[in-house]
Amino acid sequence: MWAVLAVVVFVAAIQAAATVYGLAGPVEGLAKDFVGRPVTGEVKVAALALALMCMPARLRLPFIGVVVGTEILFNAERFAAGTSLHFGNGVMWGLVALAAYAGLRLTGRERVAAYKAAGVAGILIVANACSAVWLGLTMEALPYVADHFVEVADRALGSPSWVMGRFVHEHGWYLWLITKVYTYLPVGAAVVAFFQLRRSSTEGFPRHHIVRSFILIGAIGPVVYFLFPVVGPAYAFGNEVAGAGWMNIWPHVVPTSLEPVSAYFSQAAPRNCMPSLHTAWATAILLHALRGPRLLKAFGVLWWVFTISATLGLGAHYGVDLVAGLVFALTLEAALVRPEDGWHPRRIATVVGGSLAFVAILLAIRYLSVSMAQSGYFAAVALLGTVAVMAAAYARIARPPSPGGVVAVPPVGERALAA
């Protein structure tokens, strides 16, 4: 109940902010999902897959029937009107029908499973609708961006976006591959969720799963966009938005100026670089995948590598964005993993330390960028060392030693029924 109330309040707040700036809010977006031309893509596919894997098995065929039947009705009208066909309305009405049926006809564990199936899928769709509006708000509210500071600080790492950008643009097959991985990030999460939630209708939800991590990363991370607006090298130093860049040199020429300033940038680009949430989400996929079978581990590693390559090679992020995203993800996962162990001193120290490290990285980029660029290897060692320390601290929480001194790895199938 409290979760539902929190979602309603959050949507209302985003809607109010959008109204102030004259933007279409999440309410309008969700209304289109139901009765208009919905926003489709990987999020709807992932939501549909999540609902199917979490609901009681006997409801899957009727649910698919509702989704397909609704899609046929909406697209029959579009066909008659001579407009292009579309997908998405059926998913929304199918989720509503599932929740209504659970409330009217189901009891016990089946009702809980059906409610959670509809809720998990619905929250994913609502979160996506809010995030789209949030990005629009960053463009309206933040005309000045700090890319100069980030680019200068990034020289401490060797300007990796320039390096990877040149590599992928010289290897078309790799550019195609990482573009697909970058675009279909929610599908990667759905693959991990399948292994974690495929028996949730009979055994209950695990107390810690990838969907919860994804939603919390997406809810907390974007707040930093308003504190540290950055558009990314392909925008600020390239031609991603024609004529908008300060200089069209990415990825071939690294800037040389050591006088960073906050400067106006075109409002055609979202300020969504710091921290890199693609990196944070991919790291969550990796951490959850490493708790699964061997095939899932390999999938998680490859997905993480390709995502990191994409964030840099597509010019979406600087290297220090990724460092911030890694620290952010590890801190959040340290707070969530193995909830059955409670808030012991090691967890508290890791979460507090990770939070302080994250803030320190942001402050250093903003106020010590020139010093970082001129520090030789010192800043790079400090940044990468912080990530290494956080990874080690997280590992100690996720894989605590057993009484006999052997590291205990909790299986993916470890379940706890929700109250």
C-alpha cells in the first residue's frame, strides 16, 4: 500500500513540474499508452515479459489473449483510419485486467503473485514515463552545463571517450553491436529477472532482485542531473545535435583548454550524463548475474563490457561519468543485497563510505578538474582505486564468510515469501 502511495505521489510531483514548464507530463504519456498511440519499445517488451514470468502459470494464456485481442481491436481502428499500426495498448489493458481479476476472483498465494506481476510490470512502465519527462525538465530548467569541467577532469583517465569513439567508428560491426546493447538495456535486465523470478508465482519473490535495483537506480540517480548537468562529449564536443556543439572535434581531437567554465548549451539535449546510469544499470545486471548459473554469469559480464564500450564509444559519457556510476551502483547494491543479514556495521560503513566517495568525486570534478588533469597518474589511481575499494567492500557483504571460514554464495533460488 505504501509503495503504491509513493508511486502516486511521485507521478503527481513530476506532473506538476511538467505543467509549470509547459511540458506533457507522465499522466498524459500513460493516457496515450491506454487509449492513444502508446510509447512502445524495449520497456513495454520487458514489462510484458516480467508480468508473464511472475504471474501464476494458468493465467498466462488468458493474459496473452487479452493483450493480443486488445492490440487487434486498436490496430483494426488504425487500419480503417489509414494510419500506421502500433503496439502497446494491449499490454496496458492486459495488466489492468490481471489486477482486476486478481482482486475479484483469486485468493491466497495466487492473488499475491498476480498483484505482484501486474505491479512490477506497471511500475517499470510508470518509471519509464516519468524518466522521459524528467529528461525534458533537465533541458528546460538547466540551460548551462558543466561539460568543460568533466572533459578536463577526464584527461586524468586519458580521455577514454575519445579513444573508444575512434575505435568503434573504425569498426562498424562493433559499433552496431554496442548500439543494440545500449538501446535494449531493459531487455538485459529482463534476462536476469527471468532467472530470479521464474518461480516467483509458486515460491514467492526473492527479497532482492534486479527489478528493485533497476527502479531504485532510476529513481535516485536522476536527482543528480539537476545538481551536475552534463550533456556528453558527442553533444558538447561533437555534432550529435547539428550546430549545437561548442566545437565539432569529438572523437578525433581532444580539447586542450585548461580554463573550464559552465556554459550555455542547446536545450535540444538532456542533461543526463552525471552519473552514468547506463553504467549503474549494467553494473546491477552484472552483480545479479554473478549470483546465478554459469551461463548467466557469462551473459552479465558480456553485457557489462558492451555497455561500458557503448557509453564511451557512442559519445554518451565521459570516463569519470562511468566511475561515478560504478560507485553509485555498488553503494546502492551494498544497501540492498542479502537483506536477511540486516544493517550490520560492515554494510553501514560501506554505504556511508560509498555515499561520501560519490559526493567527493562530484566535488573533485567540479572544483579540482584542472588539478586532476595535471596530476599525472595520481587522479586516475584515486578514481579507479575508489571503485576497486567499493567493489571489494560490496563483495564482503554479498558473499559473507560462513562459520567454517568458507565463502557462502547464496543461490539465485533463495526465496522469501512476501507478507
